[in-house]
Amino acid sequence: MNAMTTTTKETATGTATAAPVLEASGVTMRFGGLTAVRDVDLTVREGEIVGLIGPNGAGKTTFFNCLTGLYVPTEGQVSYKGTVLPPKPHLVTQAGIARTFQNIRLFSNMTVLENVLVGRHTRTKEGLWSALLRGPGFRKAEAASRERAMELLEFVGLASKAEHLARNLPYGEQRKLEIARALASDPGLLLLDEPTAGMNQSETRTTEELVFAIRDRGIAVLVIEHDMKFIFKLCDRVAVLVQGEKLVEGTSEVVQGDERVVAAYLGTPYEGAPGAEEAAEVEAAEAHAAAEAQEAEEAGDAAAPESAEDDEAAEADEGTAPEDTAPSDDTPAAGTGKASGADSTTEGDSK
Ligand SMILES: Nc1ncnc2c1ncn2[C@@H]1O[C@H](COP(=O)(O)OP(=O)(O)OP(=O)(O)O)[C@@H](O)[C@H]1O
Ligand SMILES: [Mg+2]
């Protein structure tokens, strides 16, 4: 962990003029009638840590899937260091983009070290099967690969667990192992999908240091996270996705101060927002109705105590309440299920 000394957002070079590593332009992803990502442009430059935030179901993971070739975008294109990427995961990895997954994808019955070695196969001539079957070519290249993998485990703080089975690592360490595995492909850009999900505070702080250290190694980072403290501390720039569209993009300060972002998260309308006027009218009408009900109740109380029949009616009403408030289709947490569908594609593809 000695590499993790940088704790500021200062980059080695000014980022405004640095060369673009990733350029996504007009990326749109439709699933049948649903547009999960709509016309999104995003650039990540050398030396940058860029954040991608937004409420559940905003399209963040779908956007990552479009960047990495898991999904073929309905429209738009993605370039890495000036070259348009073909939408094929292994070609994207080979070009220099690595990622971690919202739902951890590790070979759980392999050791920690083996997981990193598998991540390295795109950069060795021998390939995945040779690595798994331990052919002669693999053994020759093995020493160098092991050394590199151990260095990466050291870097993420897992060297002492190299021989443990991946499935026996605590959750937070599995996330770090995923990062080590991603780094093993020697990327120029690392995409992290919720790297601190499920971590405690101290693990989250170490992960912050780790992301700074990755950037200091010359790897640009694009990170999705719901932990705003983490995002605003780390990122040179933050883009906000809401319902598939990029709502705002700017420095942490700009994004934090934008009332539309707050509104998007809280689900409250902001001044001038579409529907704000109607919402205000509804609110006023509701307040008026509540005041009237209160008055009526006070008048009723004064006239006569509640009858037993009224109580029964109230109970019956309560009984129907849960159905009325059942979660709708767009309730958060949709992300997990379908992301795993995408992930299984990856596993198939990594062969
Ligand atoms: N393969 C798919 N088929 C159909 N719909 C999909 C598919 N993948 C994603 N979606 C839909 O696209 C929308 C965006 O989902 P996505 O997982 O990208 O959101 P997210 O911003 O990553 O959310 P979270 O913060 O919960 O992870 C959701 O409505 C989701 O149901
Ligand atoms: Mg997601």
C-alpha cells in the first residue's frame, strides 16, 4: 500500500488540455420501448478521475456496458485514444479498457492469485485456456506473470491472501481483488461500477486512496458510485445521469451546487422544472383538503364520539393500504437483476 500516498485531486498535468482517453458520443441504448441511455456524450482525459452518478435505474451500468462492448449501442460510438472501438468485450479489453462489475464477478473456487492471473491473459500470448490448463507455454510465461500479479495484489493490499480461495475473502476484499484483476490487463482506462458498495467506512477510505494511486500510475478512471462523499472527494469531473440522459456535468463543486441534481435524487421538482407548476398546485390542493378534513374532524369530535361502525370502516381501509402502496415497476434495485444478465455474457466472452 506504499504506492497510495496521494490524497488530493491534483493531477500531474492540467486535465483540460490532456489528450482524451475515452470519447463516447451520442450513445443511446434502447431495450424495446425503453430508452435506458439517451444520446450521452462523455470524455475522459489522461490523468482524470471522472464520476458517473445518478439515481437507481438511471442507466449508469447500461452506459458502462455500451462502453465495454457488452451491449451494442443502438446509436452512437465509443473511441479509445482516438480509435473507434468495435463493440466486442475482448477487443475493448485488448485496446486498453478494463472494468469491474456492480455484481462481483470472480472465479470463486480459484485462489486470489489465480484470479489475477486470469485477468492477465489478454496481455500474454498464451491465452486463457493455456493459463487454466497450465500448458508448457504458460509455464514459461508464468514466472513473469506471477510476479506482476503479486505486485498488483501488493498494490491493492491483498498480497498476504494470494493463496486464499476468492470465495473466502470478505466482501470488501473481493471488490479489491476485482480491481487487481482488472489492472492485470494493463489498461489505460479503468471503469469501476460501485467499487465501495457493501464496504465499511474504513474500507471505503482505503479504496479512495487506491483510486488516487491508480490514477497516479497513469490510468484514467471512470467511476460509478452512490457514495457522494467518495465521488466528490475523488473526481475531477462528475457527470449526472437521470433517466438515461446526462443532466449536468462539471466539477464536484458545480454538481453539488446544482439544484437539478438535488431534485433528481430527492424526486422533488425544482423551480422551472417541467411539471413544477402542476406539482405546486397539487401540493396546495392537498394542504387545503387536509385543513378541511382537520376542521371537519374537530367539529365531529365536538358533536359526537366516533361510532363502532366508523372504526370498522377504518380498519378495512387499512387492510387495503399495502396494495395501494405496492412498489411500482420503477422502484430502485432493478439494477442488480439485469446487470447479472449482462455479466454472464461477460463470463462467456472472456474465454
Ligand atoms: N438488458 C436489459 N434489458 C432490458 N432493460 C434493461 C437491460 N439492462 C438495463 N435495463 C434497464 O435500463 C434501465 C437502466 O438500468 P441500469 O442498470 O443501467 O441503471 P443504473 O443507473 O446502473 O442503476 P443502479 O444505480 O441501480 O445500478 C433500467 O430501467 C433497467 O431496467
Ligand atoms: Mg448500476
